Amino acid sequence: MMRSFVILLSFIAALAVGASKIEQRDALTIGRLYGYGTNIGGLPLFYGDGIAYLGKNAPSNVSLAMNVTFLHPSSSNMSVIADPLNSNTTILTPPSLFINAAPNAVEPAGFITLDNTTNSTTETDFTIFGSALYFKNSSGPIQAQFYASPTDTDGTYVLKWNTNNIVESNSVPVTLKNIAPPSILAR
């Protein structure tokens, strides 16, 4: 009886140590985010002149495009680190993802430095639940009201935050996940 109890305690201790290591690793790096929605099967989220886009090619009017990697510090706020597509590009202050969470807002999500915020934008209160990115302000439920609106570049979309969650013409609701789409190889 005593031996079974010791084995059970050892098993519980091993689970606790393993869970704490997983929690610490996941709290640091989220990685890339990908948009999933109707006919949007895992397009990567990228930075284009301060606007958030989904796709593989920047619109022709974008002068600076970068991949972005997401980090979740030990605090509850989400921060964004920009990883330039062009190695000659230097970013002095890493931008944070922002949305306009004001009532009735339907505007592009984007990237902003903390010294350049406005009252209508929020760059904090993002969290990962499972594999999806959500917004959670202190006075409301978690929300995922991202929409993709097509650009003039085929297969590239502007990522928007739609406060009222009302579908615009040509826009598609999307979920942002930290899971890349599977690679399919032709044979």
C-alpha cells in the first residue's frame, strides 16, 4: 500500500514539473500567426507600412513589408516583435499589434509603437486561448472579431477589427492561429 502511494506521488510530481516547463515555454514565444476563414486556408500575418495583412505578397503600394513573430511576456499583455523580410531593414522600436476597439469601428488592424498610441486604439489585452488570438478588455468577454478584406493583390487581405461583428461586403471573418497550414507536396 505504501509503495503504491509513493509511486502515485512520484507520478503527480513528474506531471507538475512537466506542466510547469511547458507553461514557461509557451508563455515566451507564440510564433507566427495565420488567418483561417472561408477560402483563406492559413495565410501568414505580416506587417506592411504599419497595417496588418494576411497573404504571401505585399500590395504594390507597400514600401516596407515584414514577417512578424509574436511574443507573450510573463504579463497578461501581448507584445509583437517585427522580423524584417529585408535584412537591411532596422526597426528601432518593435511595434505592437493594435486594433480600434471603439464602438462601431471597422478599421484595419495594424502595428504601432507604444509612444505613438491614440485613445481609439488598443495594443494590449490580447491573449492566446488554445491556438487562437483573442482580445479581452477588462470590462468584457473575450472577442475574436477579425475580418479579412481583399486588396488589389490577389490572395492578400487587409486584416480588420470589426467591433460590431457585422459582415461587410467582400469581407470574410477570420481566426488568427499560431498553427501553420500543412504543407502539401505534389507527386
